[in-house]
Amino acid sequence: MEIAHAYNSSYADLARGVKDRVVLITGAASGIGRLATLEYLKLGAKVAAGDINHDTLKTLASECEATGFAGNLFTCTVNVTKYDELYDLFFKTQEKFGRIDVVCANAGINPGGDFMSSKVPANVRPDMKVIDVNFVGVLYTSHLAVRFFRENTTAKASEKCLILTGSMASFQAMPSVAMPYSASKAAVLSLSQSLAIQGVAEGFRCNCINPWFADTNILDKAARLVLKGIPLAPIHAITQAFILATATEATDQAWVIDEHGLWELPNPSIKSKVVDQFMSRFVIGLKLKKALQRDAYKRYLSIAAIAAGAVAVVWKLFN
């Protein structure tokens, strides 16, 4: 499939749209999350940075203090597999900044041991931590994002954005050690497509960022050894992907960052008449549900209209 370069010449202009946005990021204190946090702050956004590592959060806060960004930064220790902790991050962010415009579900971990190893007895449950952090944590974050987007009545639909961090592994199956990792990232990509459809009805956008390996502080010695001689993704292109996904009106996009830079890939979908018909009805149903939930009196009128229609049908049957 042909992939076209995205926004080569207009980044600086588009990035101005980030100013004063309220951005919540998980996995914000290290790796690409840290880089995205600093880029958002540099462009004038207000950022709630959540991370499981309290020490790296303190380091991030100190760095922002030294560069003058501390006033726009809120930090909170959070384990994304703990729903109560995630809710606390969202609640405190809204309490501090008044609303939440953008949510980056970025927290993730690298592959662990061999998922198919025979060293662990077959009657022992395999380690599911990669799935729990990389996918369940993203599901929790996405659920809360949509809930808090609904409470944000000041931002336009195009300004409310959910950004999921996938990987090049979202598109590439991997065996053995990396099997749960690639499965989790493929699931994240699929989730972003589902959320984009939900967003059409609800009034928010969703995109997925899928980087190749990059030279960040979480790239360990073993990974560097395996990757020796293989080009890495340019860091600036990864941070630009977050900003462009925030500042443009793009939705249902897979932002891919390889060794050449940033590319925008429309999410693949099945071209089928029956699927299109079903999805159209599905979206209409979601919009109707939202409208009825938003305006209680309309809901009662609709119920009354349905009841009246039912009475009319019964009357014709028996008269």
C-alpha cells in the first residue's frame, strides 16, 4: 500500500494550534512520552503527566522548573493497569486545568520473557503483564478519555483528541518473546479505529501513532545490540506526530514513523456494501443515543411518539 509523507512543510504553522490545549499523557516521564510532554509544553500546552515511576516524574518536573514550563505541568504517579489510579489522574487534571482536551494513551512496556517457553509448567498462567499494560491500560485510558470528553463542553469536536501509541509491531506479527507485544500493539491499532467511529458520533477524534525503535532512554543494551547497524526512527518525527495528531483535524489515521521520518497511513478497512450499511446504521444509532441522553425532554417526547405509534398500530389491528 502506498504511504504518503504527511505535512512536510506545514508543521510550524499547525503546531501553533496546540497552545493552551489541556493534554493528559500516560507514560510521560520516559521514552517518547517524555519527549512528547516537553514538546507540548514548549508549544504552550498545559500538560498532566502520568507515570508509574515517581523518581522519573520528579526529574521531569525539575527539568521543567529549570526551563520555565513548571506552571503548565501537573504530575501524578499512576499505574495504568489500576483503574482507580487512572481515574484519579483524570479527575485531578480536570480539577486543576478545568477540562481535558487531548489524551495520549502512551504508557507501555517492552517484551518480557519467551511467552511460549517450556521452562514454565503448562499448568501455570503465563505472564500477561505486556497485555495488561499495553492494551488493558490503553482501554482504561480510552474509556476515561471519552467520559471526560463528554464533560468538556467548551472545546469544539475537532479540538478533543485521543492519541494511542501503537508501534511498527502493530502491522508486523512477531513470534516468541515479542508475541504478546505485537498482539497488544495490533489491538491498540484496532481500538483506535473503533474509537474514531465512536468519535464521529460523539464529537472527538482518534489517531494512532506507530513508531519504529528510537534512541530514547528506555532503549536498553539488549535492544541496542539487536538493532546494531539498523537505522532508528528520528526522534523529532515522533514528537511531531503527537503534535500533528493534536493540531490537525485528522481522525482514524495511523501515523507511522520509520527511519525516513513521519508518514500518514489511513487505517485499512474492508470495502463491503453490507459492512458500510451496518456501520452507517451503527453511527446513526450512536448519534441518536447521544442526542437523547443530552436532552432529557426530547427523550420523553421520543418515548411518547413511539408509544403513540404503537397505540395507532394496535388500533388498526383491532378496528
